[in-house]
Amino acid sequence: MADNLTKYREKRDLKKTAVPSGGASVKSSNGRRFAIQKHDSTRLHYDLRLELDGVFKSCAATKGPSLDPQDKRLAVEVEDQPLDYGDFEGTIPKELYGGGTVLLWDRGYWEPELNKSPEQALAKATSSSLLEGTGCTVFVLVRMRGNEDEKRTNCS
Ligand code: MN
């Protein structure tokens, strides 16, 4: 697999935790998956994961999704995750990276905004819309201008 998951593996001791190694092949689906995981780690946060090119592009927000479209959430990009991580729920031992409990908050399929490719929607990050989720149904990602190194992304 052309590996976008090197960082993911480097950060984890896969012998000591039940999180997926990223080695398993995941059935292809008709739509691009998304998952939102509530992660009660050192600091409680919500991980938003969007399938692109065989992995989940991921960002983390310290506040949970909201039903109010006016609400904004600052989210920070994190390393790509394997697709089977989108089904993961469980407790990672406290002393390990990401130690704490992971709960699946929502999942479904996402689509880029009209007239945008998924790559444009994420890499250049204009905006994207979620479809067919069970809880959170719509969000907009806005990549903040400024320091390229910060690579921060706003989710709302
Ligand atoms: Mn997390």
C-alpha cells in the first residue's frame, strides 16, 4: 500500500493496543466514508475522519458537533488513519499514544460541495458536506489562511 500511514504506525505501539494496524484491507464502498469518534484522551476531543485515497484524512476538535449551524469548531489536522479505524471503539491503555476511550459518535458517507472534487474539498480545503450520517448531517470545513505550517482546519 502506498503508505500514508507511516506516521500513524510510528506513533503507536501496535503490540500493546487493539487499534487497527492499517494492514487489513477494507471493502470498497460506493461512497466515501466519514466517521466521528468521541475520544476521551488526555483532553476530550472529537475526531472527524473523511475517506480519501484509501485512508481517513483526520482532524480533531475539542468541542463536539452542534445542531446549530452558526456554531464553529476549531479543529487541528492530525495524521491519516486506516479505514478500519472508522469502526474502532474501545479503550487504549492510558500510557500509550491516544490513551483513553474511543466511542463512535457518527458515521456515514460524505460528498464534496457541488463543483468541487474531493481532493479540492480537502487538500485545498474549501468546504465539504456530509451526507447520510445518522447524527451530524452537515458540516463545512474551512482551511484557515496564514502560516502554512500550522495546517489548521476549522470545522463547523
Ligand atoms: Mn483522537
